[in-house]
Amino acid sequence: MKTILKEFGEWLLVRKGIGEITIRGYRACLQAMFRRIATTEPTTEQVEKYIVWMYEKKYSHSHITNTSLAIEWYFKWRGKHLKLGRPRKPKTIIKDVLTEAEVTRLIYASKNCREKAIISLLAYSGIRNRELCQLRVCDIDIGDNLLRILGGKGKRDRLIHISGDCSRIVLEYLTKHQRTPEDYLFTTMRGLQYTEWALRRLTKVLCKRTTIQKRVYPHLIRHSLATNLLRRGCHLNLIQRQLGHADITSTMVYARSFPQRLQQQYHLYIPSYI
């Protein structure tokens, strides 16, 4: 199985130009299916029964969709054709985000300038876990309060904003931890590239140092920036650019989850009939 999945992944990378993270996910989906049906050469009937089983077990929309895509690519690699349906994407509601006060408490729960720089950059920029771990010193423009994100989701580059306070915190960190421009901005205690696992662990530790009763994880801080910007009146297009959404529909979830801003606009522009 490992050899087959390895060759399949190499085909996706070389012939189709699919990213390594996506390939890793496809291989994991296929591996789970192969183990359940006990073969690496599934028939169409076996695939359909497996998808039905996933629906019965209440697997998430994204997991079923990714599994379907992986199976279609696998069949194409095998020289066969298979087209599976896609479940309708649910219109999710984001909840339990952090208020401005709670984010402030997370930042002040830091015990050193390294922890403070990591959590502040995450909070003020809203970048994804992987994007933060890949940042190099040359990617931050402290003078103009900008971050350069290279090879983000979908292989898209972008420039995003951070606050002057965040820049000062990062500058303090770099003053104490000397780095060359090409060095990773954050590293582990052993000097290796900072990992997404370490980032998740840090947010969990910082939360325990506070009285916040919510489950805090890095992506929640990203959600929190978007909602707090929206509450302050920020336009959705700016939030889209800051978060790096390819489509505005991805950003609209915040407007659906927190309609207070739309309500404020309604009362601002509502005509007077009486």
C-alpha cells in the first residue's frame, strides 16, 4: 500500500502540479478507504458503498469532498474514469470567537518576548498556522507594518497589514534573538523551524494561564480578528484581502455569523417614512 500511495503522490506532484499538503491529505483519505475495503484496487461499487458509509457515520462535508476528489484522481491514475457527486456545502456559523479583551489577555499571558511576538503576530495579522511557521525575517516590514506571505494557500502571495504595536513587539523579539534576513522568524528551542504543532500547544498553554473558558486554538484567533474587524465597521473586501480568501463568499461567513454590523448599517441608512 505504501508503495502505491507513494507512486500516486509523485504522479499528482509531477504530472498535475498539486501541492504537497493536498497530496498528503489525499493519500490519508485513500489509505483509510483501502484499510476498510481491504484492497488497493476498489471497484466502483465498493467506492459507492464506502461513500455511503461515510455519510452514515456523519463525516464532515470537507472530509467527504476530499475523499471523493482523492478517489477520482486515483482512478484517473489507474487509467479509469469515475465521477462522484459532491455534498452541498453547509452554511456554517462561526461561534465562540475571542473578544478584543480576551485576545489582550492571551497576549499578556506570555512569559517572554518570543511568546508575545508569536501570539501578537497571529492576533494582529490573522495569518494561517502554516503561513506563520514559514515566515522569514525578511518577510516582515517593521517600518511599514506589513507582512509578506509567500506561497500561501493556493500558492498565492500577498501583502497584509499588522499594527504598529505588533511591529514593536516583533522588533523587541528580534533585538533579543538575532536573526539574519533569510532565517525563519520563529524557531523551536532547538533552532529548528517552528511547527504548527508547537503553535497549537502555545495557544493552549496561554489560554490555561488566563480565565478564558473557551477552547482556544490558532485558527480561532484568525476568526477572532475577522469578527472584531467587522464589529468595528471594517469592509468585507479588506477582511478578504487580510485573510487571503480567494473568493468573497468565504469571507461572507463572518457577516452571516455576526449580523450586528449589517444591522448597524441598516439603521444608518433606513429611510424615514414617518
